[in-house]
Amino acid sequence: MLAHLTDTARQLAAILWQQHTVYRDRTGGVVIRGEHVQRWISLSATGTRGEVLIRAGRILDGGTSAPARAETVLPLASGTGELAAACRRLLADITAGTAPEAPRAPEPVRDRPRPRKRAGTARIALWIVLATVASAAVLATLVAYSSYSAASGR
């Protein structure tokens, strides 16, 4: 089945595109890449005997394949002409679905208020400052009292 699928894919590639690359994918199917048209077609055997799943998709800017956008199932024995017609229909569906969109106007920029600092952080900082000032006042009082006690002789 795989040999027949590969032969059919090579015949389809010659019919569809003059410049193409045919290779096997990881799942055992055959992929036809048309780099010049930025499209790919995949042929793989389905669970039923004698049928082929045809999927088509785009090739992205970096050369990676985008997920399939269209697919159909046909008997492999239906002939190269019918398979080529199905491939052309799928490619036409992809092309019709990827028409360039009209450029949109940018959204207006809204003046948003700056986010305030969190109140919890400010409170903690205030408590630390107050505790430091209170500790310094207590320490100064103790130093003054001990100095007074030493001077008075008590």
C-alpha cells in the first residue's frame, strides 16, 4: 500500500506543480511540498482498505508546515486525474480561506491612571520607621537617665 501511495504521490506532484518535493512523513504518509506556492498536500492511508486521506495546508514563512486546513477521503483506485482534481479543490479552498484581511485601524489609546503602590507595603514601611524612632527615643532617655544618675552620685 505504501509503495502504491508513494507512486501516486509522485504522479500527483508532477501534475500539480512543476517544482515540488515528495517525502514520507513520520506517520507513514507521503507529503508533496510546493515551496513556490507555499502549500503542501499529504496523502495517507486511512483505516479502511483502499482509501486515502488527502489533506492540504500552507507553508509558513519560516518553512514550517501549518496544520491542515482542508481534507477529504477518496478511493486510491479512483485514478490520478480524480485525485488531482480533489487536490486542486482542496488547494482552492485553502486559497479562498486565506485572503488577506483589510488592515484595521489601531485602537485608540486610553489614558489609564498609573497604578498606585500597594497600601500594605506603605503601612509596613511606616510601622518600621515609627518603631525605629521610638527605639531611638527610649535609648536616648536611658542614656540621659544613666548620665544623670552617675553625675548625682546615686
